[in-house]
Amino acid sequence: MPECTTPWLPWPRLDRPCYLLLLDEQQRLMLCGGCCGGWTVPQIRMTNGADFRATATAFLTKEFGLLAPRFGPVYGRRHTEYTEDWEFARVTATRVFVIHISNAEGDRLEERSATHARWTLEYLRKRRREVFPEGVVTLTTGYIEGWLPNGPISLF
């Protein structure tokens, strides 16, 4: 039997997604429409060792032209280990930031792409099963309605 010469490539040791909840002055959440009928919030795949907030700030400035993003006082975080069966059973470190944008900034973002839309809380609740990642609607609701405390919120 011939010997395999293909090198073994390990899975990423750490998956670090960062999700951005952009809320305008009317409390509408910015979503990006997908090709498969789903909607998601803007997201970044972080590199190992990168600071979540600093990378989110750089992304918002570069991709959306937000020169001084205004972060909300609540943010979500999740950390899993190999023993937990979540997100393909690998170590993850996730952050979800709330960023306040003006209505004018939201208008500019919507004009950039036909797949960008802002949804009200009522509309989000009606279509929550279409929004990825799961839990975004609950986190957004809690933030807008004020029943989440300031600081980090564990996402389970």
C-alpha cells in the first residue's frame, strides 16, 4: 500500500467570532441578508491574540466608515472547551458587541447593499428564527428593553 504524502493539517485550535449588533437611534438592528433566506448581524473572524474590541473598531471603521464607533455598556461573551459539543466541538471564544449608530449612518449602510436592512424589535421578534446567530434577538431585546445589566453577559 502506498504511503500517504499529504501533510496532516490540524483544525483551528481556537475559533474566535465577533458579532456586531448595530442599533440606530430608532432601535432598529442592522442585518445582512444571505443568499439562503437567512439574516445575520455583521461578523468578524478574529485571529489568535487579537483584541476583540480593537479589531471590531478597526473593522467598523474600514468596512462601514464608522470613525468613532459607540459601544454599548452590555456585551455578550461565550467560551467553550473541547469537551463541550458546541460549534463543531472545538475551543471557541465569542464576543457580541452592541454599537450605537445614527439614523444617517444606518441609511448609508443600507445604501451600500440591497441585502442590508434595519429591523425593528417587533419585526425581529416575528422573524427571529431567520436571524443568525441564535440568541441575537434575545440579546437585542434585553438590551433595548433594559433588562440586561451593564457589563459582560454569558451566552449559553
